[in-house]
Amino acid sequence: MAKEKIVLAYSGGLDTSVILKWLKETYDAEIIAFTADIGQKDELDGLEEKALATGASKIYIDDLRAEFAKDFINPMFQAGALYEGQYLLGTSIARPLIAKRMVEIARAEGATAIAHGATGKGNDQVRFELTAAALAPELSVIAPWRLEQFREEFPGRAEMIAYAEKHNIPVTASAAKPYSTDRNLLHISFESGMLEDPWFDAAADDNKGMYVLSVAPEDAPDQAEYIELEFAAGDCVAINGTKLSPLEVMETLNEIGGKHGIGRVDMVENRFVGMKSRGVYETPGGTILFTAHRKMESLTMDRDVMHLRDSLITKYASLVYNGFWFAPERLAIQALVSESQKNVSGTVRLKLYKGNVMGAGVKSPVSLYNPDIATMEADPTKAYDQGDATGFIRLNALRLKVGSGVEQNAKK
């Protein structure tokens, strides 16, 4: 009989390399490795040879960068999503795309299960598996780190390294970088190791080498740089007058932002599984795009529509962070967001300087700002009669006066 097929999310690192071999032996299965190219750069070098040498029967290395930018990053930025006021969700938003493609490969290959190397303490296990549940409920999910047999065999990193050496698995394990990283088109994250101490200063001079996408703000150019971002229906479509695809927008902004030390975040966040964790993030291009998009909305978006959308930001960000990208409630909010973005079009000018992104101008052919109405001088349009504010204030004050009167009477 043909062996069972398992599709494994494979990065080529120590964990997934060991898991690949372990799955093959434990389940006597055919392992199909899958790596999503979502902007890891040179981290993808040599992956095909490494996966096949470790025991994979086949490996898919799919370039998903354009889809990631267009169908995942852009919709999320239109929603203004920001988790706990700081995190631009760089890792969170990548997981549903990876899991979606895993499901497609599993069905094409006739696999019965997918597997991942996410730990039982993290968020990624939830994100992978909720996506699989939404898109392919018939598939089984194997999470080795949650299996007692696997944890007994590999209680620590030393045992995994020994296993790799025993089976001639080509991995590089080193204490030179005592933390873990995750990189994609939107950001790079750093966690665990020395970063588990929240008092540890990741930005100290002797730790500057940790960062990848950005220079330290104090080392950024002494001359400010101005850039212009053009938007159409909520998406950035050009930078400094050059039309660009969503992928090119992110690549260009990452380069510009990194040069100016933009987008570093060091935070303690609340994981979905219940614990707090410390994460350090670099999101240079995303920080610029997020700021520019908000400024474009300020000029072109109806007040109550904006406030309604803003009231959903916390919920939307939590849905992304917790892995509910394909849940009906996220899709419903996205429909409202898409409607809100129809007129978010125009140009934003920004000033970039030593880690800061500052507004330097905004214009739009569909601007809702009318200087004749907003002016402190005489209003030539006669659209606003200042005397009307008397009745407006009186009516809004009515309930406050009534409430205050009730409280005063109660004290008598």
C-alpha cells in the first residue's frame, strides 16, 4: 500500500529539520516539505538540497511574496490593525497565507495530514490550525511539540543537535545568536533567549548587531528625507511618482525606512494562549505605510465612518493575532473596511528622520477638508453659522444638566 503523505511546514532550521526526519520514522510516512517564500531573502538558500537530504520525498518552495503584499498586508493595513497599540502583526499575518498554501499542496498531493514545528506555548500553532480548520477540516494536523513522545525524546536543544548529528542532518546550530528570529516581507521578529529578560536592552550599543532591517536611529543620516506616497482606494500605488506593485511598495519602503532607523518596537505582549511574552520587531516599511495611510484617511474619510472603523481596530487586530484570518467575523469586518476605503485616494508627503516618521503634507482630489469652512476668518461659503452652535451645545448639554440635578437633589 502507498504510504501516508504528510505536508510539513519546513524552514530548514534545527527544529523542522529534526521534525522532518522524526515524522518520517515515527509515522512511516512520505514527507512533503513546503517552504513559503514570503521575503526571507538568503534564508532560503540551499533549502531544497537540505530537505531532500533529510528525507523529504519532495519540496515545494513557492514565491508567495506578491500574494502576501496584495491580499494580506494591504487589507490589514486598510483596517488600521495594530495589536496592543504597538505591534504591526508581521508574523501573525503571514501564518494564514502559509497554512492556506499548505492545504492546497496537501489536497493536490493527496496527503492526509499537515504538520508544523510551532511549539505548544506559542501563537503560531493556533494560527496554522485555525486556518486548516477553516479551509480543510478533513485534514489531520500533527504538532510534534505537543506530543509527549516527541518531548520525551527531545527535552532540550542538545538532544535535537545530537539527533541531527546521528542522522547526518545538515543543520547549523550555534550559540552565536541566542534568540530566535522570523523574517518576511513585512518585518523581522526576535524573541526567546536573552530577550526573555524584559530588562535586557536590545538596542544597547553592544547589541546593535542583532538588528537586520534597520540602522540604529542615532546612526541614521543627519539629513532628513522627504518621500511622497500616492494612494488609490486605500492602497499605496506609487512612491515619489513611480507606480509600483504592492510587493514593490513594501520592498522600497523597507529600504528607505531601514536607512533611517524606522520601525523598531520592543514590547511585552499578551499571547492568545494566556502568557505574556517579550518580542522585538523591525517593521521599517510597514511603519511608513501605516503612518501614511492614516494621514490619507484623515483628509478623505467621513468622520463617522472613520470612528466606526476605528472602533473595530482592536477586534480586527486580535482576530489577526489569534489566527482567525479566515473566520466569518474577520471577513465581515473586512467588507466594512473595504467600503470605507473607496475614497482614500491622494498623496501623502512624509519627513523621515532618525527613527521618526512625520507628516509633511497631504492632498487629494476627493478631500473632505474645505478651508473656506474651516477658516477662522470670515466664511465666504456661509456654510457654517457660528450662532448655530448655541442650540447644538444646549441640546447636547441637556442630559448632563438633568443628571447633575438628580445628583444634587439626592444629596439634600
